[in-house]
Amino acid sequence: MTVPSRGDGFPGPASDLFPPMPFLSPPPRRWPLALLGLFLAALVVFGIGIQEPTGLTGKDEYFLGLRTPMEMMEKDAWVVPVLNDQPRLKKPPMLYWLGRASFEVFGPSLPAARGITVLFAALLVVATAALGRRLTGSAGAGLWAAVLLFTVMGLASESRRFMLDVPTAALSTLAFLGLVRWKDERRAGDLVLAAVLLAAGFLLKGPIVAVVCGAGVLGLLLSGQWAWADLWRRKFSLAGALGLFLALALPWFIYVRLRYPEAAAAELQEELEARQLFTPSPETLLGALQIVLPWSFVLLALVWRLRREPGPARMLLVWAGFTVLPFCFIHTFDRYLVGSLVPFALILGFALARGERFPAWALRLGAGLVLLMAGVFAAFAFWFHLGGWGWLLPPLALLLWAAWRADPRAMAAAMALVWLAFFGLLFPRLGINAVPDAVRALAADRPVLMFDGPQPAMLPILLGHPLRHTSTLDARDLAPPRLLIFVRAEDEARLREQARALGADLRTLGDYPVLASRGSGIRFTRDGAGKAQWLDAIRSRSLAPLESTVRYLEVQAPTGREGRP
């Protein structure tokens, strides 16, 4: 089929190829039902697999996020989070408050923790749809953008982890929606709500909450859709909202600064050094393209085409640019850019709602990268007899067909299924961070110490207790009777040396092999595993060359002298 070109690399309107879809253009009276449907769909899609301890995780989740609310419960701490008997000041408290509240109601568990992030992901989807309708004047653009959020890698992965990034993006996006509603309808309640949401986000992750909302406001001003003079006429309302924001956001930080001055100053200095402010980070641009897969190259093509178009297109481009720009000058992680997915999705949804047909090369290239990545994991699961790979084959086949036809709508459906199968069904079957039932039973009624590592990563949430962690033993660590210590094999010599210095004997009770997370979610081979180990594993169809060994040892009675190893 030949589609007339406009001369800019894009075909002409594609209404003949892709006829209108009524459920993506609901009449006004059905708009609330459409938003409710999106919300419920997001809860289901993003919630699949969150109960699995072998699902996607990372050290910030299993070592910090999950353990902190449990220790807050044990220490009955609410105002200041605690971890390892120390105030947890590196991050603001909101996520830990929410985690403890959920644990108090439902009990400590992975669904109780990760369900919070899923809820915020659903709110992010709904807010995106509502913003799209208001900013572009098209309900279809908003709904397409919301649907596309189900299909991008960044939200599909981060919505399943109990971490800061999705809730922060959701609160910032909802605050921006409140500002837009206030500007359009002049209802004071919307402005108050925006201030409250920004304050909640500030208590979640600090100043980063301003990025999505602030970039959106700049986009409206710089594109001429809002006027500076109009905002100046409402300066007293804005000043009141600012006062409310400060009144809600700052007291906790002031309290912590007064109560723990040295610790707070040290944590702030450490965080500033870790972020490397004003250090160019060009890899941020690659991260932005990665989180929006498979639409990365379509997005680049659309940015080029829309770069001179006025109105909503210009606003969306400016908004997207300013959500990425701050992270180009700090040390960052891809997940920090989750908020950028909102304007990215709106650019794509705006184009789809106008009847654009995306460039075939861009669709196929993005789909090809996803097929390669998911195919590698499916082959890994098949080769090592892990199961779960069969769930991925039908969505990948649908994706291949949609990419071949260059059909973005079919590709969107395929991608939603691909990520659901990949993160919700296949990844947990890889067995990363698995804890044998016998080990869980052994640790259930004994005091436990995790040395360095920490491994077993998911044992604290499985037992419902934070479990103490240390990399430097002291006498207090070894004091509990019947103490059980878990350690990776590569750290065992250091553990025994420290125990010997304290006059304690250690007796090995057992060990087990496991693919263990090492920081990020997809780094799961043991330290030192390289090409030779991978080749051995592939030849033997055994994971043994790649697995870490986790040992559990019993502390025998202190000898009062140097013990033996």
C-alpha cells in the first residue's frame, strides 16, 4: 500500500490505515469512566508479579526500602526513619512512612510494599491522560499517551519496585495537573492541591519533585500558552500556595537538622558528592532513550519534525527537554528520568491522535532492540531449564508482526503484553535472590546477622523483620544466643578474621548456590564471573559457574581468647 508523503520523511494522514478507535475518543460524559478504566487496568498490569521475591529488584529496594519500614515498626519510630539502629537521613521520610503504614495494615510483605508503587504508577497514567486532554484539546491524545505508558520499559520496570522514582513522578505530574486546572478554571482548591502534592513529593525525594511540574510550567510559558503577566496578576494566590508548600515541606527537615545536626550535615555532604553536581552527564540522553523503548527512535523523529510547530507541540517539546536537562549535569540513574515519560508519551499520543503514521524504520529499530533483549532472557531461561520463557513467545511474535507492518497500534498492544510477560512472569522464574525453604525455616526463630553482601537479599521481607546488617563486627553483633550469620563465600574469610579478633568461633551449618543481585536488577552473576564462566555455564547448561554461594554459620560460645577459624 502506498501512502502519500509530506516530504519530511513522514507519510500523510493514516486514517485509511488506522481508522478511529471510539474507546480512545470518548464523549465528555464518559471521560471519568475512561480514567477509571485506565486506573484499574494499570493496577492489574503493573501489579502482576510484585509478590515474587525473585522478581526485579535492586539494592536500594531490598537493602534500604524494604528494611527501613520494618525497623521503624520494631523501634516504634514514626517521625524519623531508622535503619541498623541509626536515623535514616539520606532520603526524606515519605516513602518509609507510607511503607510502615501499609505494613501496619497488611503486614510486612512484598505486595504491601510494592503495591504502593503500583498505586502511584496508576495515578501517573491517569494524570497523563487528563493532562493530554487539557494541554492538546484532544481526549484521544491524552488516552493514547496513557496507553503508551503501559508500553515503555521505564514504567514497566520501575512500577514493580518499592522505590522513590515512580511516586515522585506521579506527585509532580498530579501537581502540574492541579496548576493547569487552576489556571483554566480559577478554582482555589486546585492550587491548594498542587501545593500539597508538591510538599508530599518534597518529603519523598526532595527538590527533584519540582522537575516535571516546573518543566511543564516553563513549557507553557515559553511556548506562549501561558503569559507571565497573567501569572503576575495572580501573584498573591501563588504566594499563598508557596507559603502552604513551605509550611508542609520544611518542618521535618528543620527538625532533623536541629535533632541530628552532625549526621544531617554528613548525609547532605555525602549526597552532594554522590550526585556530582554540575558534572556533565551525556549518558543521561542515552538513559532517556532507553526508558522509552520501543518508541525511542519514533520519539527522535517526532522531535525533529515538530521542532518548529507552534502550539501544543512546542509546549510538549519544551516540557520534555526541561525534564531531561537537569539530569545532564549530575550523576544519575536511568530511573531518575521516569517523570520524563509523561511528556514523551504525550508527544507520541499527540501524533497518533492527529492520524500520524510513525516512520517504519523507527518502529522496527525500537522493536528490534526489545526483541533482542527479551529474546536473550527467554533463551537464557530455556537453555538453563528455568521455565517462564513460554509466556514471552506469543507477545514477541505479535511484536514482530506489528513491527513488520509498521503498525504502532498493534505494536502498543504487543509491547504492553511483552513487558507484562517479561517482568511479571519470566523474570521471577530466573530464581534471582531465591531463598530455599529450609533456610527460611532455620532463620525464622533465630536472631540473624547479614554480613556485608547483603545476602540473602530478600530474607528480611520474607521473615517480616529488618535483620541486622554489618560489614564490621563488634561484640554487640555476636551477643545474641543462637545467632545465625549469613555471608557470601567471597566475604567469609574477612568475617572469620573479625570474629576471631572478638574471641568467637564460627561453625558452618550449610550453604546454597544462588544467582544474587549485585546492586542493579540485572547484575546477578557472582563476583569475578567472566567470559570463561559464561562459556562453561552454556556448555554444561548449568548455572553453577555463575552462581554465588551463600553460607550460614552459627556463632558458638565466645572463648574469651582468640578463637580458631
